[in-house]
Amino acid sequence: MKSGITIQNMARGWESKSVGEQIAGQEADATSPSEEQRVAVAAAADKQRKRQALELQRERILNARTANPHRRAALQAALSAIEEELRRIS
């Protein structure tokens, strides 16, 4: 008879724990970001990385010095393309 009481108490305790875990899981779901929010954050981070890369390329081109007119024209064309891309993503 004593073991029957213990089993019943164990079952109740286990059931209460399960309910507590369900409540905790629901609270965690409520505070975690949605898939749309995660996608938006990732897109913003990608945009920022791309902008930084373009700005570094732009800076490298601006620092380049050359007397060769063909090379200077190529650098100017690259600079124009980078600046256009920066305007597009801003």
C-alpha cells in the first residue's frame, strides 16, 4: 500500500514538472525573435558588410597613384561603379 502512494506522488510530481516545462517553453517562445525578425537582422548585417567592403575598395582606389593614363581611367571607372553601388544600397 505504501508503494502505491509513492507511485501516485511520483506521477503527480512528474506531471507538475511537465506543466512547468510547457509554461517555460511558451515563455521562451514568446521572448525569442520570430523568423521574420531573424531574416531582417541578417539582411541588415549583410547590407552593412557589403557597404563596408565597398567603402574599403573605394578608399583603396582613391589612394592608388599612377601616371599611366589607361590605369587611371580603369581606376576612375571602378570608382564610379563602386560609388553607384554605394548609392544603390544606401
